[in-house]
Amino acid sequence: DVPVIDVPSLGVPVVDLSAAGLTDTPVLRLMELARRHGPAFVQRLHGHDTLFVSSLDLVTELADERRFTKAVGPALENVREFTGDGLFTAYNDEPNWARAHDILMPAFALGSMRTYHPVMLEVARRLIASWDRHAADGTPVDVPEDMTRMTLDTIGLAGFGFDFGSFRRDEPHPFVASMVRCLDWAMTRLSRDPGLDHRERDEAMRADADYLASVVDEVIAARTATGSTEQRDLLGLMLTATHPGDGTTLDLANIRNQVITFLIAGHETTSGTLAFALHNLVKHPAVLRQVQREVDELWGSRAELAPTFEDVGRLRYTRQVLNETLRLWPAAPGFGREARQATLLGGRIPVHAGQVIGVVIPMLHRDPAWGDNPELFDPARFAPEAEAARSPHAFKPFGTGERACIGRQFALHEATMLLGMLVHRYRLIDHTDYRLALKQSLTIKPNGFTLTLLPRTDRT
Ligand code: HEM
């Protein structure tokens, strides 16, 4: 139990967590605090106060770009230690943000998704070749680990022409372990006891960050060694494109920050989302059957699939399953907003200019706007009529405004295709009767989730 200090002048409950100790899953603690204290509360930690909000009305205000903007708050300040002024952690007014944003946007236009499709399919087939072996010998697959193999290889190849070869390794590429430790450092640093000595952890993080940077150098060297400046993938744009407005290019230090940013942001959350989606499917057989019906209608009983770009757009219900998954467990469970000027939030909460406000996305996604039973997994919530009837601010798994996720379509295309292919091919056996447990390293994943697989025999 954590003490609540009501400070009426702030207009919201203040919860002092300094004595409560660390938690492995800060998102679950924030969700619990929101349930107990309502949609706006201040978390006090070692003398530092942060306002957290989670209701549709307050988030709708925060989404107003005239009053609020992205905050590079304490968590992202920590991430900046290894991603610098890359797109995700750049300050709004840092010239490199707008420059990189404008230069890289074409790589995320619809036409570009078409060019990534064959690579996404190639990597999906690597995963399926590996899962076929498990299906044949009956051994379980580690779902989050294999989703990470798949998404890392995909962003590596599609964005950078670089092959991490994750399915040829017994263990995931060491990039993953170093990245997770860096993200974990960025998260746990938030609740550090200032009285203790943290030098050892800081040095370990530095070593990991140096390793990540060395992988980036390898990725860039592999491209420059080919002498090719033709490719218009992410790396090609970073290395050669000029800004459409002022003709400037990205400098080398910034390119390194962008590469590391995209290698992390481009795979970590998509893999968690896919793992949660598979969890939801095995726990909801009626939904699984509906996805099976959708993919069977599209692909029949063909064993060797060759989904086209257009096919993925036709997997509407599969996409609804992913959206509903992102509602309950948004893989990046928070984002920060910053007030442009002093203002009253909700007409009652005083906020000063520059103040950082955290959005607890999983609780926004359980706002009463979602109906009486928001904990219930129900992809029908994303049927077109239901979506049209709901505020766009009720669903923010990709953040908001001009700093929202640039890779949203990339993630959804990749994840929809893979989920469809897996459901088409396998019976998914929940052999441990898995109970959801989260692993958080800033982002969230289902911890220790394994499945066994059998070939589908019920297709007509
Ligand atoms: C930004 C979530 C996939 C690249 C963001 C933000 C969120 C998010 C919440 C905003 C953060 C903030 O406001 O501070 C997700 C989720 C994904 C996903 C849930 C998968 C399901 C991807 C992919 C890529 C990517 C596949 C790249 C290929 C980025 C970048 C930014 C960003 C570069 C920063 C954009 C900017 O500030 O200009 N993402 N993301 N993300 N994401 Fe994603």
C-alpha cells in the first residue's frame, strides 16, 4: 500500500512511491494507481513529481497540438543516452528531427510498403521453416523470442539490406540482449534511489551501447562496401537523400543515431504485439476460428503460400485482432506530452509551461468509451462501424500528432501477414495453459510464453 497525499492545490491525488521499492513492471503499477485514484494522479518518486493521465477527455486535450507537444520526458532522456538525436528521441525543436522526418517519410509511404512486402514474406518463411521443424518434432516454440527473430531480420533486411540471420542462430542475435539491457537501464534508472551507487550498472549500459553502435557501423560498412548508392531503402535515404526544402543531408553522427533508432523501434514493439496477438488467439477459440475462416477463404488449402501485397489488405478481421491486441496491451505502453504554455488540464489541473504529462495508454484503452467490459478481448470493437462511432483519441497505441509512430503501416503490414500465415498453417497448442505475465523493459511482452504446434488438418 502506497501513501496518498492529497494536495488540493494540484487538484489531483499525489501518490508517493519513494518507499514502495522497485517494480519489474511499472506499467502494471501505473494501471493499478489509475484504477485506484482515477484518471489523473501525480506520482512522486524521490522528490520528483509526474502527472499521469488516462481518460479519453484528458487525452483528447493532450492531443491538441496547439496546446501540447511530444515530451522527451525522463524515460526518453535515458533512451537518448544510446539513440541520441534519432527520430524517436530528438527534441521537437532540434533541426535534425524535422530534417530526418522529411527525408525519411517517403520510406513509409504506401508505395514503399509494397517494396518491403517481398522481404517481409521472405522472413516470414524463415520463421515458418523453423516452426515446421518444431511442429515435426513436437518441441515448443518460444513465441516472443521467435517474433523478435522475425521482426529484427525484417527491419534489418527491409530497412538496411542487412541480414541478422536470426533463424540460423541458436540464440537471438546479441544485438537483442544488449538492446534489452539498455532499455531496462533506461526504465529502472527512473526509480533509482539517489542515495545508492549506480556506477557499475551505468558502465554496463555504456558497454552495451558501444556494442549497439558497433553493429550500426557494421550495417553502414556493409552498404558502403558495395559502393551502391542506388537503394532507396531507409539506409539509402539516410546516406544520400537531400532535404526536399533546403537541400541539406543527414550528418554521419545523426545517421548512426537513426540506424540504431530504427533497428530498435523497428522491431521491438512489433514482436511484442505479435506475441500478445498469438496469446489472445489461443485464449479465444471463437476469434481464432474467425481468423482461420478469413485466411482459408483467401488462401484455400494451399500449403505453400505466396501472399500478395493486396492479400494483406484483405485480411480485415486479422487486422482487427491486432488492433484489439494493441488496445489491451499496447507494446509501447506510454508516451509523454508537454504543455506549450501554462494551462488548466480538464479545466481543473494546473499545468505549467514545459511540464511533462505521462499517458498511461493501457488505461486510456480501458476508458468507459470502450463500453461496459473493457477487459474483454473483442476484435468486433474494430469493425468499421464501431470505429466510426468512436473518438479517434480513444485508441493511441502509436502515440499522437506529428511525432506519432512513423512505422505504423510497416508494423501492421508485417504483423497482419505473419499472423494470417501462422493461423493458416498451424494448430496452436497452449501446452502450458499459459497465464499472462508481463516482461517490461520500457516496452512490454508476454513473459515465458511457449506454444506447441500441429499442422492444420481441418482446411477444406
Ligand atoms: C514513434 C509505437 C512500430 C519507428 C512511436 C510512438 C509510439 C510507437 C507510441 C510515439 C512515441 C512518443 O510519442 O514518444 C509503436 C508500436 C509499434 C511500432 C506499438 C508496433 C506495433 C514501429 C516500426 C518502426 C517504428 C515498425 C520503424 C520501422 C518509430 C519511430 C518513431 C516512433 C522512428 C519516432 C517518430 C518521430 O518522433 O518522428 N512508435 N511503434 N515504430 N516509431 Fe513506432
